[in-house]
Amino acid sequence: MVQVGGHEATLLDFELPLRHGLRQTIGDTLGVGGIFRALRTIPVMLGLARDMGEECPDAWLLNYTNPMAMLCWAVYEGSSIDRVVGLCHSVQGTTRRLAELVGVPFEDVTFLGAGINHQSFILRFERNAENLYPLLDEAIERDPELARTARVELYRRLGYFPTESSEHGAEYVPWFMRHDHLVERFRIPVGEYVQRSEENLREYDRIRAALAAGDGFEIERTLEYASLIIHSIETGTERVVYGNVRNAGLIENLPAGCCVEVPCLVDRAGVQPTHVGALPPQLAALNRTFANVCELTVRAALDGKPEHVYHAAMLDPNTAASLTLDEIETLVDELLAAHGDTLPSGLQAAAAAGR
């Protein structure tokens, strides 16, 4: 888990777009924020992969850094390391929340999720082969406040519940962020990640001071997968986790080679992705708009082609809905110049030239 450029880079990713009227919420996965976070981070990830290739070529790289799909894609496409899996907590958190809403113990729930990280969907949500989606519909009908969220609106329109939170999901599509009344209606927290980042810095300072004073802190089990994966590889204990991996026919109607989120078996043999098949066509179509931005960003970094940075921003749904082509070009120029020497070497000349 790394944060190249730190809080200062995060501020640039939010403040420069906002000057042009482009709103973001988290800005770490898609959109211009996700694009430039990827461009700053890919050189570090490839450096790590090179070191792994020399020192531990059979090891697994467990990645928690966003933008998840772009970074994992860049590692397996741009290095000798193909044992890379991206880990998130969206599926774990969402399925537990859905079980709570329908009043069914999570231990009794069977589910299947798939898609692209931060835009996966719960394809099956069952108890003893009973579809639990009708119970979810009843829960939403009982509580009008639930309908005032972007993820429930996406569920209502697309027919499957998204695994990602509303603040994330709202900025991956063209329908919410540019409309003031929808930002208010769905309570979309514009610029939220800036506040989260500031809170993280305060928490870091607090923990560092406590450790320096000799104080400890509680270590609690969370829903994160990394320690479970390590345990399964070392002990042979079989588990199922959700991982972000290369699409080698796993989701048939998404592009080959893109990074997808699917169930994975884990044991002594490592992380073994499972075949999902075809997504419902409306979900695959939406995922492909996501994958387009990911692919162009990865290609910009690996091939050193600055034109693909512009292409990625042009095809980003929220950016395209909010800005004209001239505004997008100007914004990308500003961000290239602002991030400068943190970018892949092939893009630094373009950044220095302002183009």
C-alpha cells in the first residue's frame, strides 16, 4: 500500500479539476484523479515488480493501492510478475450490509459478485437457493432514505446491487456529479477524500506519538484478505476470497487482459481465480466504459505516450459529462505539469513542455 506524492498530490488532483467545474468524491480509482494517481504510482509498482523478479520471482504481490485495476494491470502487463492480486473490502462489506438489510444472518447467505473493482455487482444473493433480492426491495421500500443513495439508484436501474459505496460509485458514471440537484438528492459528498486524507494524517501523527511514548494499540481482526491469503498458502487451508486479477476468460464479455474482480480459491497453490462466465449485458457494457479508461492509462504509462492520457480523460464518463474537449485538454496539461517528475519517464518530457 503506497501513496505516491502524499497529501499534496491528492490536493492537486482535486483542486485543479474543481477550478474547471469538475467535481469528484474520492478521486482515487477513475476520473482524472484516478488517472493521475495511477500515473504517479505505476513507476513505483514496476520498480517493486523488477525487484521481485530478481529476488523472489515466485512470490505473490498483494496490492491494496488504488487505482486497483490500473495498477494490477500495469504490473502483469509491464513486468515479469504475474502473481499479483489486488485486494479490496467492497464485496465483504457490501454483502454483510445486504444481509443486515434483509434480516438474514450473514452465515446463511450465499452470494456471487463479479465485475471490475469498485464497479462489481452482486449477481446472486441467496439463502438456501432462495433469491433474497425481493427482500432487499421490500427493505428499500420501507426506508425512503435508502433510495437517496447513488448505489441504490444504480441497483434500481441496472437490476443488480453494486459492491461499491455511493460516494465512490457516483463518480464512475456520467449521471450524477454534474447536476446540483442530484448531488443534493443523493447526498453525494463532493471532495470527501480530501477530508479523509486530512483525518488519516491526524491519525498517523497520533499513532506515531503513542508508539514513541511506548504506548501500544489494539490489533483487531478486520475483513481484509491479506493475512488469510498468507495463512492459506502456508497451511493449505482452503478459502475463497475476492481478488483482482488478469481476465483470462474469467468474465467472457469483458476485454481479455483487463483486470477483473472475481472469486478466487486460495490454498498452498496460491490464488486461483474462478470462471464467472458472462455478466448481464448492461453490467458488462458499464464495466467496459470503466475498462476503457484503465487501458488507456496503462498504455500511456507503459508506452510513454502522453496522447493516451488525454484519451483516457476524454473517455472518462464523469469528466466527459462535465467538461468540453478543450477544457479536458487544458486540465490534463495542468495536471501533467503539476505532477512533473512523479510521472513515468516517457511522460515527463510532455509534462515539462506543458503538453
